[in-house]
Amino acid sequence: LSDRLALTFKNLKRKGTVTESDLNATIRDIRMALLDADVALPVVKEFTGAVRERGLGAEVHQALNPAQQIVKIVNEELVSILGGQTRRITLAKTPPTVIMLAGLQGSGKTTFAGKLGRWLADQGHTPLLVAADLQRPNAVTQLEVVGQRAGVAVFAPERGNVFGHDAALESGEGTRSFGDPVDVAVDGVEDARRKGHDVVIIDTAGRLAVDVNLMRQAHDIRLETNAHEVLFVIDAMIGQAAVETAKAFADGVGITGSVLTKLDGDARGGAALSVATVTGQPIMFASTGEGVKDIELFHPDRMASRILDMGDVLTLIEQAEKAFDRVQAQEMTRKFLSEEDFTFDDFLEQMSAIKRMGSLKQMLGMMPGMQQMRAQLDSLDEKEFDRVEAMVRSMTPFERNHPKQINGSRRARIARGSGVSVSEVNQLLERFAEAQKMMRQLKKGGMPGMPGMPGM
Ligand code: GDP
Ligand code: MG
């Protein structure tokens, strides 16, 4: 998917401003990337529409140039469509909380029932798994095995009731049936109430493709058990078919959230975007393997980067945001506009801000107002940077705010404290005095915007 997109973002990053045609080109690339990631076309259209609108609106962000803002918008829109915050199971005021699982056959419902049971039990709940998949003769046994492995109780229907005409018999798969899945589900909830289980997880039947009877059955189970949560379980590898399937379950059964399974495979996560968009409900869990512990809360932000595979770009943006948050930028501007002299404390603050951003030169291009500094910094290696910082850190607070008072004996102490020679301290102080002077002149000239980095 993403080589192409990475290149787009890289090119975009080099630009200072973004024209409308840049925006259109970028959106075209994002469209390709999303389609590559198996996001369904209608979803892609809706998504790129939203990005375009915001991109044209060009929100102003302190630490980012317009190009990065587009990257940021793309990411934010993705996260928001994927549900924004991670949503957790809503527990019923009067237990038991009834959670029903629905989805196609093979999507991972039974496996997930065990995982969710274990996960809830680890949090102090006393879940009961209910085997309401009576479609396949061995489904009940499978849930019993899963429950045993997870250490979670299972409610299974009475065995041995032979009915003549059910799907299992017709397909020649088996010879027994356990009766009506809706009844079993209701009995299961009743059993939980009686035995004091506070959560019920109902495993239901699936078909290989969307099926009207199956939908009706799932719908009835939902109504008859008053299910609080209906989780739509979907295989992340399903690709383009995700939209149709998710829509069928959302319309036919009614769901409150989704579970994305088999994310341990090489699924690119496009299904997540399709499912979240089509159902309008958040994805709540990710299933990442066949083991009972392979369950995670779903994190929209992580999935967003998986879809766009632009982790490094996002990291850069995060770093830039962290280092130059608005408050700090405002404080620097205030200081710059005030009569106060620039001190070593200010200097230290700016230095640690830049350090937090990791690779210096790479980052400087990202900050408005810092481009001029780049030439100066190109000649400065990072080791020297560390030495300067060590010297400043060896100064007392008084010295940092009154550089002119740093006499010979103070200089000697600073040199010893930071492991440099006295002449290096002298040099720093000289350069700093020059920088202060320059700052005063700049201020008189009334230059707006952010201050540069004096002393370098
Ligand atoms: P159900 O028909 O919806 O109940 O699906 P199952 O729970 O029986 O799962 C179908 C198959 O997918 C089984 O072989 C599971 O072991 C496998 N499976 C389920 N969840 C995951 C997962 O998160 N990762 C992987 N790799 N396999 C899974
Ligand atoms: Mg099953």
C-alpha cells in the first residue's frame, strides 16, 4: 500500500505551502492508498470528501506547516471515523449484562467468546458463555472446549433432542439438534441470573454468506434476551466484502459495536474503516490470534496508522506537537515582545524543546520561523549541542538569569562542573551576550513571530 503514500507525504512535507491542486493530488493518493488497504469505495469517497473540506478550510496549527496539516487532518479523520476513543463494554445496571455475538461463520465468534470471558473474569466478573449456535452439530462442543480452556462456565442446551428437519440434518452434517437457539439463549440468561453470573456472552450461529433466516434468528435472540451489547464479529481479512456484511448485520440485527478478528494476519485494516463507517458504531475489540489471551481493546489511533502505514510521519507530527505546544510558543512570544532580557533559562527551555524532537535538523524544517536557524545548525554537530547544554546546566539559577554577573571564579566552577575548559565557557558567554544584544535590536525593530535561537 504505502510506499506511494509515504512518498506523497514526504513530498508534501518538503513544501511550505499547499495549493488546491496539491491538495487534490494528495487526496488522489490517499484514495489509492485506502483502496489498496481494502477500504470500500463508498467509504473512501466519504472519507476523502471530509478531508478535502477540512483541507480547504486550512486550520492553523502552531507547530505545523500547511502540508503537515493535511497529513494531520487525514489522521484525525481516520481516528474519528474509527470511533475516536476506545469504547468499553457498558455494564447493565441490574446484572446480568447480556452480550451477544453475531457474525458470519468462521469470523471467530466462538473463539472470541472464550477470550472475552477470560478477559472479563480477569477483571473480577463472573461470566457465563451460552451456546446458542445450534446450526452445526459440533458447535456446542466447541464452545464447551473453549470455555474449559478459558476457565469460564458454559451453558449448553440439553442434548439428545432429535428434531427431524434442521439445517445440520439436511446438509448431512449431523444427526442431533438441540432445539431452538432463541429458547436456549433465553434459558442461558435465566440460568446466569439464577447462579449469579454478572455477564452473559451468547455465541450464535453464522452462515458463510448473509442469510435472511439467520438474520431473523439473531434479531430474535437480541430481542428475547434484551441484549445490552450486540457485538458484530468480523474477520479483518474479509476485505471489500466488509461493507455489505456489516450493513446486513447492522440493519438486520442491530449492533452496538464491532470486533475485528484475525488482526495477527496481514490484513491491512481497511475492513475496520468500512465497518466503522457503515455501522456508525465503534470497533471495541481486536482479536489477534487463536490463543485465549489474544484479545485487545481496539485503539482507533493505532488502526489509523496501520491503514495509512505512515507511522513515521505521525511520530514526527506528535513530536513536533509535544515540543512546541501552543502554551510554550505563546510564552516565548510574550517574552520576546516584553522588555525582559533573554536568559539562559529561556535558552535551556528552547534547547530541551528541540532535543525532545529528536533529530534536530530533520525537525527544524517543520517549524515555522525556524528555517533560518537551519543554516546555523547545519554547522553544529550534536555533540557540541550537548556540551553547551552541560555548561548551562552547571550554572546556578542566579547565573542563568544574570549572565553578566558570571565572573572568573564562577566561570571556572562552571567549566569544572560541565567537564569543559574555561575558554569554552568564555566563548559561550561571549556568544550569548551577542545574541542578547541581537535580540534587543530585533525587539526594537518590532519583528513579529517566534524568536530564533540565540547563542548558537
Ligand atoms: P465462528 O464460526 O465465528 O465461531 O469462528 P471460530 O471461533 O470457530 O473461528 C474460526 C477459525 O478462526 C478458527 O480456526 C479459529 O481458531 C480462527 N480464529 C479465530 N480468531 C482468530 C484470530 O484472532 N486470529 C487467528 N489467527 N485465528 C483466529
Ligand atoms: Mg462458532
